[in-house]
Amino acid sequence: MWHGLIRLAVGVFGLLATTSADARSLRVCADPNNLPYSNERGEGFENRIVTLLAADLGAEVEYTWWAQRRGFIRNTLKAGLCDLIAGVPTGMEMLATTRPYYRSGYVFMAAGGPGVGVRSFDDPHLRELRIGVQMIGDDFSNTPPAHALSRRGIVDNIRGFMVYGDYADAAPGAGIVEALGRGDIDIAIVWGPQAGYFAKRLGKPVSLTPVEPENDGPALPMAFDISMGVRREDADLRREIDDALVRNREAIDAILAEYGVPRLDPAVPNPSEHHGSPRDDHS
């Protein structure tokens, strides 16, 4: 990873490692196989945004690759392998987070039939349709839609798709959308960025309808502000990234649009405010 270079702790903030006396390195930890967010070929939208911010700061991106599973933050950022993680819920525990650079939510995806137009977990059609839902596991860290369906007793017509998918695939998270395209399920409930990205590659018309309301009770948010995260003590780096996000907002919006990310952005919030975050499985 380091190609024999010795990391030097220099610079105004002491937070950006250097690979030479003249170049800064923005150390980022990311998943090497997690489209549409990131992969080791730099094809994800988070790869693109990180590259944009690094250029703004006069730095080069230096990645540490680590699959996003339990312990991701503990084994990467907290272990000192990197200084920045992209794509975390605003206000996430364990981190200091930047101002949000987008807001998205879960969507109902349908390729036709009675699934089109479903907006709420209280829609009676959900008791009859074959529903695909993203899952994390069997414990209480499961996704909000999985809990929302279970609370309503909608369980017998559910097909679960692990968020992590098959890591041997080029796009492990695509399985739920591909099942919808094949007709194996009638409707899918998918996190927005994945839904938008894979729907564009499905080769057939698919409707994406944001889940309403955005909260299914106080503990089950269906929409989240998304930020970048640094260590809590790295206040200077956080301010640098915040400023770069503001300067590059139009370019970031264009990248998100290119990848089909459904947006639910309100007015730009105060960066000092904390926002609700989902239960996360990567700490």
C-alpha cells in the first residue's frame, strides 16, 4: 500500500500524511467492491467525490481498502489507517461528521403491476405482493424497512437480500434489483443510491417511489443525511473537508445525478447541527 514510502507527519494541520516534501496525501478508507459507492478501480461516486475534494485541497488520494462489515471503522479510521471515510450518516456515533453533501432515503421499486405507486408500509398491496427487502442479519441491527414490515406482521411474503451480497460479484449489492428485473419479486425496498444506480442498468423501466413518511416511528428513519467522517479529535481536517464540500457543491451534485442518486435534500443545514443516523453495522 505504501510502496516503500515513509509517512511523514508534517503540514499545518498534522492530519494529512505526505508521500514527498511537496505533495499531500488524503488518506481514505473505503470498500474495494461496493458499487455504486466505491471500488478499487475508482468507479464509485464516493471515489469521484473524494478525488474532487482532494484536488481542491492540493492533495492526492491514498486508499486503504477494507470491506465494510462489522468493525470497519474500528479497524480502519480508529486504528489510524486512514483519516477520512466517505458516505456516513450525519451525526454518526464514533465520528465527527461534516455537513451533509446529500440526503436520500429508502424507495419502493417496481417494474409494473400493483407494486407501482406504493408509497407507504401501510399500503394494503404489500400484504399480497412478493416483497424484496435488504437485510443485514437476524439481530436488531437490521434495516429500517425490514423492521417496519415485521412490525406490521408482513413476513410470509418477504424475500431477504443481504446488503453485503456475494462479494465475489463485481457489484454485490445488485441482487435485489436484478431479482426485480427477472420478475422473482413484485416490489423491492432499497436504499436510494443503490436503487437509482442499479435501476439505470437494468434495461427496463422501473419506478422509484420514496418511502413515506420519512420516519416510521422515532426509531425507524427511512431517510438520512449523508456526510464524511473523521476522528473526533480531527477538527481541523473536518473544517477543511466542510469548506471543500461547499466550494464543490455543484460538481458533487452533478456526480450524484450521474449515478442516479434519489435526492431528498432540504435547505442546507447548519453544519454544527447533528442529525439522526441509522443503526450502523460498520462501527
